[in-house]
Amino acid sequence: MRTFIAIKLPPNALLLQVIADLKAQLVTEPVKWVNTNSLHLTLKFLGETSPVQVAGVKAALTGLAASFKPFRIFPGSTGYFKSRGMPRVLYISFIEADPLVKLAGEIDRLLEPLGFEQEKRPYTPHLTLARIKYLNNKETFYKAAAGYKNLVLPAVTVGDVYYYQSTLTQSGPQYNELLKLPLAG
């Protein structure tokens, strides 16, 4: 099964408005929007995971959650990741997210003995809004993304870590919660 570790981000009214505005600006673009009921901030994507690894991940996360206290993170601006010169992911960044970066780093370190390779790139906290295969008009996309460079959204309190199974379907990924752990350190 495909699995990943994340933090749920229930959408607030301001975030939903930003997404609606972006959708309206990019209505002619073949952009695949993330379901707002499934918004999450991925801490580590594990990919194919055996039943033995699932049990190990659950044990490792249980110990880790006991050592972290709840904390707050702050949404920043919109941005995008490129691949081969083309925007591929539209996201909202996070600022003042040191506890989140530390949590992701600890997860990465703890899961390596279970067969999950550590990330080579530094962790970049971001909330994926949309995925892009191609664009009809790059300038329209760049203008829409730049319109939220000074985004002001409420802080998000991180109190739980989730372990999910991801099943790919024609209507998009379906997430099944395998474990919810409150941060209790």
C-alpha cells in the first residue's frame, strides 16, 4: 500500500476564498485542484509500504508524538514548484515553521531503519493547492500565483500527526487514516 505522514489542515473561510479566486483566474487552464476536504501538509511520503513497515512506522510515530508539544505555523504566500521549466505544483508556503521542519526531520531520521530513504532535499513546508501537467497560458498562471505573494491567513495549530494510506482513483486520491497521534510532549 502507498502511505504518507501528514498534518490535516481544515480549511478556513479565507483559505477557501483564496482557492476560489485562484480557480476563477485559472478556469481555462487544465489544473487539477486538490479536494478542499482533504487538505493536508505532507511531512513524509513513504510510497509503497509493506505490512511489517506499517507496524514499524506506527510504533516510531507513537514514540515521536510523545516528544513534541503542539505548535503553531503561519501560512505565507503562494508559490509553485517547477520541473523542466514548467510549473507543476501550486502551493501555499509556511513561514515561522521551525517546529514543523524539526518534526519532519525527526520522522525522516526515525524511519530510515525501516527502509525509507532520508530526503536529500531540505524539507519545504507547503500546502499543495493544485497539480499542473501543462498550461495553455503561462502568463495567466504566473499572474494568478503572484496575486497572493502577501497572503495573510490565520495561524494553524498543529496538534496531531496522521499516518495515511493513499489509494489512487480516477476521481483523485482517496485517503484512509491509519493512525492519528496527538502531540503530547
